[in-house]
Amino acid sequence: MTALLAVACTNGDDVGSDEGSTDLSFPTTTSTTTTTTTTLPPTTTSTALVTTTTEPQPPAIEWKPCGNVECGTFDVPLDHDDPTGATVELSLVRVTATDPTNRIGSLFVNFGGPGAGATVRVSGGFRLPPESSRRFDLIGWDPRGVGSSDPVACATEFLTFLALDQGPDDEAEQLALDEAAAGIAAECAEEEGDRLAHLSTDDVVRDLDLLRQAVGDDQLNYLGLSYGTLIGLRYAELFPDRTRALTLDGMIDPQDDLVTWLSGQAVAFEAAIQRMLDACPDQEVCGPDAYDTLAADVETLPLVTDDGPVGPSELAQAALTSVYLRSRWPVFHEALSVGYTRGSGIVLREVVSSYLTFDFASYLAVECVDLPRPIDEVAWAEFADEMAILAPRIGSVVANELLPCVFWPESPQPDAKPLGPTTAPILVVGTTGDPATPYEDAVAIAERYPTAHLLTRDGEGHTALVVSRCVQDTIDLFMTELELPSADLVC
């Protein structure tokens, strides 16, 4: 993840809001370069979308008032190779364009995970930048198996699993970890059965294409954050002629297997944690040495709290979730200081609680089938050991969080790898200090796809949209007018 870090991808902070806010009223971050803009060749005859009659049209979504949004549902095939078989009901919410006369179409948003729905976020107040809000209907949907869309219901003991020492020091600890991971996979196999074979990113992408048709759009407009970038890129590969504009913030490289992806992520997390510790104003109590000393101490004597112990895994989880947002650093400094000087884990436990709110079952259901992975528990243990060398503070935690995949009843899907570069226009947004989706992946995608343009945010934290007015303005111009900077822009 770390669970992209399932930890933050699904806990309400994945879009980078420093206070968990979902509005776009943030201070302006000015660009460090001045560029002219260029207009991309349009993928339709104009920026307005035209309904086509060349595709079989699915039934339209019936929207109903639902608080400050409109709500709807839409049935998709459980198996897209069997379109007349069993179905899955998807939940959606919509915020209509404020200027319907100049409306371009709908804009779908996905906040990542995998396992993060969008209906709660949009209902809770998330909105697009001003011009996009004026010209697009914002649509958030819960992907299959997530949120209100027939959620995966298993992995009930995941908290027990995550509380085990994710960096086992002996055979007994490794056996306990393996048995707990196998138990989660077995429960999911029993409770979910054949449905686990139909929860991959490609299944979600095909759902999205049906949703696009159902709202009457000839081409897709899409905003994807974190894991949501993979959905958008895969859509453009599968349906290049049906894609108008993609904004992808916090990029994942689809060419990576699970080992490559987690290795790069662990290195990025380790570096971000080092920067966070170096930034502590009192190095004696919350700097790198204090962290490492406390980590060694809780290996044998975890800190006790009313809400559970703080052992090596919890300490690492607290550090991991804290680097998702720069504003969390002072909170972690305080938590570490209290743990180090007073032997109290109360504040650390509060920090960890935000890590433990994600939908672990949905997360596993996608990750375990999307990417090639080590074939058995022995190979996985070797991989985790290598991760601990790459990232001594958190590498084994990043690796073993996905240990249930070794025992997962479904194998990775053979068609989950990229089909080749798309011709769709893509705005790729990367943050230089992003711990969960390393900046290097954004650079790689922008270089690999001829129609992709890189927008860099120079800063800390995971994703850039809500924390940078410069990023918002660039996204706004791209989505509405298909205009991009003529040279790579740094915000």
C-alpha cells in the first residue's frame, strides 16, 4: 500500500487536504516557471461532447435528490464476458454543472485505494476547481466491491493481522504472520467465492465505460488520484477513442509488478520519514535517534494504552500515515516525543487509528489480482527481508501488509498489464516528496506517453490537487479548454 497506503488512500485524506477539508479554498502556490499555453488537438469537434448513436446505449441513470447532491444506481455485469448474467449495482452521486448552458459533459472522479469510494467524499463537499464546476457535472461512484457498491465483506480479522509484528524476528513470529494472512484469504474465499475473480482494475474500467455511456457522454472526462490514476490510464489504453481528457494526480506505473511497485514505494516512504524526523524541532526527543531507540524498545516491551499496545508495527504505521500530509508532521513529532520521554503510547495510538480505517478487504481484492507477485510464503518472506534492507524502518511493514495475497484464491489476471501508449490527452501531476506514489513514476509516464504532460508540485505529501492553487488552475484550464503549459510547469 502502503496500501497506497491503503492507510491514506481510503481515510479521507487521499487528495491531500491538510485538514481533511474537501473544498478548494486554499492559499495560492505560485509557479516557479512562466510558460505560455498550448491547445491540444481536440479529440472531438469541440470541447462540448456529442452523444453518439454508434454504441449500444445502456439505460440512463435515474437521478434523485439526495441531500446536497443527486444519487443514482446503475447495474453492470458481474462478468463483462457474460453481459446477460449476474449483475452488480453501483452507487453514484452527482453535482450538476452550475452553468448548464455551457456544460461540456460529466467528469468522473476516483480517490484511490484501491477500496476508496467517491460517493461519501462528493456528498461531503468535495468539488472541482471553479471553471470545471461550472462546466461539468461532477460524478463520484463507488467501484464494484467498495462502499455502497456491493462491498467485499470479509477480512474481519485484519486488525489482528496488522497488529502482529510485520517484521518477524524468528520462526514463531513468521508462522503467526503466515497463519493470520492465510486465514484472511481463506475467509474471503469462503465468503465471496467466485466474485473475487471479477474485482480487478480492468473490471472497474469496463464499468466506467458503461457509466460514461449511461450519462450520455461520447468521451470520458476523468480525474483520478493515487490508485485512481491506474484506472484512468487503463481506460485510455482500452478505449483510446472514447477518452477526451484525463487528469492523473499521484501516478502509479502500470508496468510494475508488485515487488517493483512496493520496493519503490518503500524507498519513497523511508526517505519521507527521514525528512519528517529531521524536521523535528527537538532532535533529542523526536529526531531519527529517538525514533530508532523507541522502535528497538517496543520490540520487546510495547507501550500500553487503553486502545491497544503500540509495538513495532504500530510505530511504523504511525510514521507511514504521518507523511501523507505535511501538516501531520508536528503531530507525529509530539507523539514520538511523548512515547520516547514518558513511555506513553496514547498519542501514537491516536495517530495509528487513522491508518486502521481503510477497507482492507476491498484493497486486497484488487491488489491481489492486478499485479504479478511472489508465488509462495517462502518467496514472500525473502522479498520482505529485501524490503527491510531497502527501507530499514518500514520496509517489512510495507511488504507484509499484502502477505494475504500469497494465499489469495485468485491469481493475478493475465491481461492486467498495459496494452500500449494511448493517444488520449493526459495531465500527469506529480509531487516531488510524495511517499505513496513516487514522483519518478509521474516522470516515467509523462515520458512514455506522447500525449502526456507533466505538472510538478514541489513539496511534501501525497497528491497535489487540494493543497495547490497553481495545480488547481492548471487542471481547470486543461479539463475545460484542453490547454496545457508548453513546457513542464512546477508549482
